[in-house]
Amino acid sequence: MSAAGHFFGVGVGPGPAGLIPVAALAALQDVDLIYLPRARSSETSVARQCLAGLAIAQSKFREIEFQMDPDRSVLSEHYGELAEAVAAELRQGLDVAYLTIGDSMTYSTYGYLLAALRDKLPGLRHTTFPGVTSFAATASALSWPLGEGKERILILPCPDDMAALRADIEHHDIVVLMKIGARLPAVLALLSELGIARHCAFARRIGLPGEVLCDDVSQLGADASGYLATMLIRRAAREKRHP
């Protein structure tokens, strides 16, 4: 019986093709199959767009629809089924990669899949490559320093309760807000109420069609979308550190 294949987790993007470690690219060129997540609401995989122009055989790609249902039992079933499909390929001795947008271990669906696979294949050989987080890409795209000196930074998925977000902002110098979605209007209203909107930055679909880059969220229109978006919230104006 042949040995089970090797499993790779690879963060790509977010946005422009090429934001991927050299070692991860080499792994993608060598594996037999590459699973690409695609949002149920999208016709194409953003992860696939992030690999545009790179020397990877298209025949390796296998798109899978993913969901982020708030019901944990639904999520558990979904990733259990996906893990079984990937495990079947690994048992045949195939090397398999799974792509995720941004960093593989930062609010990523990859973590669910890896945990399920390790349960199904206790001796699983796996390698996880770090990727560029959405907030690092946002900070770079807007030349917005993400923490200076001893500034305290909080990274969190956007809460539904704006009172909770207000408390988070009041107790940290910088708040990195991810998974904003439909909560964006409420967040913008809160930042306006706090009088700090001009200190805050926003990015959506960096390097992709429909890109939005804004270093003053008071300028965002009411029709702005929070999907595939990240916000950098600064509690006070940036301190001048030069004469």
C-alpha cells in the first residue's frame, strides 16, 4: 500500500497575484491537486484570481463551494465532508493543497479543514505556509503604519453589538476590524459619532476588480460594501515622531 500524500495549506493574496511565498509556489507547482474555495454567492474563486499569471497547471484546480454558517453543527458537517473528500485523495498517495485568502492561520477556513483531516488521518503529513493577512495588505496599500512604538493593537471580527466595538476602540490604540459584511453602515456611524473617522482606513478587494482604498472613512459612501473588506481604526490622530 502506497504512503498517504502530503497536505499543504497555502495563503494567497489578498488581491494581487504574486503575494505568495516562493516555497509555497514551488509546492503548488509540485502537488497533484489544488482545492480552491469559492463563496456560494460568487461565480469565481477569489483565491484562483490571486494566482493569475503564475506557472501552475490549470488542470490541478478543483473549486469547492464553501459556507460560513453561524450554526456550528452545519459548519462541522460541511468541513467533515470536505475533509473526507481530501482524505480520499491523500489515501491514494496524491499530494493535495488547499488555498485560502490571506494568512492560512488567521480567521481562515483552512483551520477547520486541517483539524478535521488530522482526526481522519492521525499520521497526516502536512505543511502550512504563512500568507499575507488582509490587514497587512491594507496597511501597505495605504501607507498606514500598523502599530508604532508601544501602541496596543486588537484584531477582531466585527461584532454585531456596536457598544462592544466602542469599548474595544476606547481600550486600544488601534483596532483591526475583519469580517465586516453588512455591519459596515453601523461601524461608519459609530466612527463618525466618536469623531475619529478621518483617522481610519478601509480597503476592499485589494488588487481585484472593484477595489476600494480609503484612508479617511468619512469619505465612504452609504453604498460601500463590507464584503472582502478590512478596516483599520485609530483611536486618535497619529503622533508625529519627527522634528
